[in-house]
Amino acid sequence: MPRSDSRPDSRHDSRYDVLTFGEAMALFVADDDGPLDQVTRFHRRTAGADTNVAIGLSRLGFDVRWLSRVGADHNGTFLQRALEAEGLDCRHVQRDDIHATGLVFKERAVDGADPHVEYVRRGSAASYLNVADSEGVALESARHLHATGIPPAISESARELSFHLLRRARGAGLSISFDPNLRPSLWPSEKVMIETLNALAAEADIVMPGLSEGRLLTGRETAYDIAGDYLDRGAKVVVIKLGPEGSYFRTADSEGTVEGSPVKQVIDTVGAGDGFAVGIVSAYLDGLDWRAALHRGNLIGARQVQVIGDMEGLPSREQLIAMERSGNAI
């Protein structure tokens, strides 16, 4: 096992709002238009669905702790500094001196089309995440755990960690949100992906699939039936992303659809779902009702697609207040 420098918490650690965990990668975004093999200049940023949500919640004023593993290399140092600059508590970030930090190369987004992305993540430090990495985490001191389907996709040991943290959080009485975030190419088979993600969703209070994700995972066609499937598995609320049309929610005794927020120009769609998750989780922690939560999620998702970058559109609390008052995503 590679050396790590984790700093254990005690069971009497100070209270904090959210624990997130997963894969952080160094993102190299092309400065110029065109295919990656023709680009010579890149700008380095952070990447990872889990980190995007962590950053978004931190910008809204929540105390967020991040659990991950990065290489003992310059990209790992860059990531930790960048995340700490965003206000994340990185005491549970392990520095792996054997395996490198994962990388992402991304074409410059043009005319709102999904940019081509290439990953260098096989055998990365994050793929060696394991249950032992969580031994020092004072989960009992947190309010909420946010999880996605990416850690369980990158390795068996990270999959074990995902189940361990969700079950431990449930036992400790935390609220839990789960975004399936399908990455089929990372899984050994579609069957394993579906079985694993549905088992993890069964541990969560808030399940947030996209409509196409929900169809694949449950075999159901409508948002109503997809939500019913996860409610039957134990979820308290299911929130389904409908793209530009907005979003849908269903609980045991209510349901509703909230229209999407208008967008002047779609620039880069990457990170929109993570922005939506920031809206849902933050609204839940703020004590809002589900219609207000979906409205917030729609607003932040719409803001995110209007900028270049995976998380650059995530708002501060002041910006969010202005957005909610005006109803506009910018």
C-alpha cells in the first residue's frame, strides 16, 4: 500500500456540513479551437464531478471536507492547493508516492457542442482509494454525505469505499445524496454497473439521475416510474434531470415538474449536472421545499452551461441570492 499522510479526526471533532469523496483530476483545457492533436497550448484547471459539487457547496458557504487520493506529483499539489483555495478542507486527501494523479485533456468548447475529452486515469492514485483511507473521518460530525457513481466505477477498492461510507453515514443518521453519474466505459459490464449503482442508490435519501440514466438503470420509461422504482428501494425523494426542459421530483406523497431556466447561449455543457446537484443539496441543507430546490438546481445548471469550464459558473452565495430574486441564471 502506498504511503499516505492522512490526519485522523477524533469522534469529538467539530461539526461540519458535508463530506464528499472521489476522484480529482488535473484538467488541461485547450486554449485554441480544433482537435487535441493540433493544440499546443492548454490551461490547467481542476476536474471531477465530485470536486465540482464540493466546490459549488463551498462557494455557497458550507463547510465541506473532501476525501480523495492524488499523486505525490506537481499535479497533485496543484489540485490540493486549488481545492483549498476554494475553501475545501483537504485533511483527508492522501498523497500517493507511487501512483500518479489522473489527467483530463479537453477540447475548447465551440458553439455549445459537447467538447471532446480524453482521460489519462488508468492506474491513477484515485483508483487506489480504499476503505482504510476513511478510517480517520469523523463522519458522525457531518450533516450530509454526497456521493456519485464515479468512485465505484474506477476500481474495486474505491467501490468498497463507496459502500462503506454510505452505509456508515446511514448508520450515523446523516442525510445522503447520490448522483449516478454514469460512466459506462469505466465499468467491467453494464450489468455490474446497473446492479452496483442501484445498490448504492438504495442507501441514499436523495437520488438524482438524469432521465436517460434512470431509464437504463431501472428499465422504466417515464420520470414518474423511474422515481417510483427508487422510492421503492428506500429513497425519500427522487429528482430527475430533464435537460433544458427542467427537472422533476417525486416523494411518497407529492410530485412536480419545474421548468428549466432560460439560457442566452450554451457555451459548454460539461458540469451542468454537477451544478444542478449543488442546487439540490444546498437547498436541502437550507431547508427549502422541493420545488424551490429544483428551481435552484435549474438556475445553477443553466448558469454553468454559459461559461467555459467544468465549475467556473458555480455561484457564490451572493450571486445565488441575486439569481433567485431575478429568476435569471446569470
